[in-house]
Amino acid sequence: MGTILLNTEEEIRSSLRENRMETVTILIPEKTWLRYGEIKARDLPKRIPEFLCTYGKYLSNAKRLNDQARKTLYQPSSETSHMRRVNVRLSTASWALLGLFAQAHGVSRCYLFNYLLWLEEVEVGDSIVEMMNAGTPTFHRSYSYIFHLDLTHSEVYRRLRCDPESIFYAADSQYWNSP
């Protein structure tokens, strides 16, 4: 009998401190687009870094938006509810952090963006800033997203680990908004 050696240490690694902005596409529901008007609606995705600062700790600790670990939720799109595509330039770090929170919640980046926009519309941000961000740094030092698929026990889970887990230290956030 032979032995097969597998390398399971493969990883993809990139720098968050790139001197350029990423051009990304966000889908906004037609109803939201009409409510804000074209000029304001086109600028909504530019608020992603602000949303991450306001809601970052909340997203890392909140009940997950999708209760099914085995699938990813996307915005419902039907013949009656159309989506508008909006391109925006974001820092690599902002796009990566939005993606991390979206994966941990089991939703797409666009779904999470629209959820954050809804939180802003119902004015939850001020209370979150007062309760979770007052006097403490905005971000953890590091985040780790785990998608665990256990074939033996036939289960799957998504987990977000933050370092530190309960104590917040200052993080240099200078590259969240700048190119």
C-alpha cells in the first residue's frame, strides 16, 4: 500500500496596504435607488468605510444574518424588484473587511451593504457608536473567518474569530479610507 502526501498548507496572501483603490460593483435595489435619487444613490457605496467603522464591532458580535451555514444569501431579485449596478472605488482593506463580514454572516457583500444601509436609515448607528465604540478603538487587531465542513458528522459551520476576542486595542486605521 502506498502513501499519498498532500500539502494542505496552501494559502493566498495579499497586502491590505496597496497604494491603489479597487473598482468594485455594488447592487442597489431599485426602491432604494429611487428613494435617494440618482446622485445620492451613486454615492452610497462610498460610505462603506464609514459603515465599517460604525458597525464593525456590531457585525463581529451580532446574530448572523443567514441561519444556514451551507448557503450564501443574495438579494432577492425578481421581475418586480430590479437592481442597479453602481461602481465605486474602495481601498483594498475596506473591500476585504466587507467581504469577511459578509462571509461570516453567510450573505453576499451586496446583501450586507444593503443591510448596513438599512441600519443607517433606521438610525441604529448612533446607539451602536455610543454603546460599542465609545472610548474604544473601532477594529480588532485581526479577524479570521472559518468555514468548517465536517463530512464525517455531516455538518457545516461558519465562524468569525477576532483577536482579541473581548478586549479592544487601537488599530492603525489610516489605510481604510486612503489609497
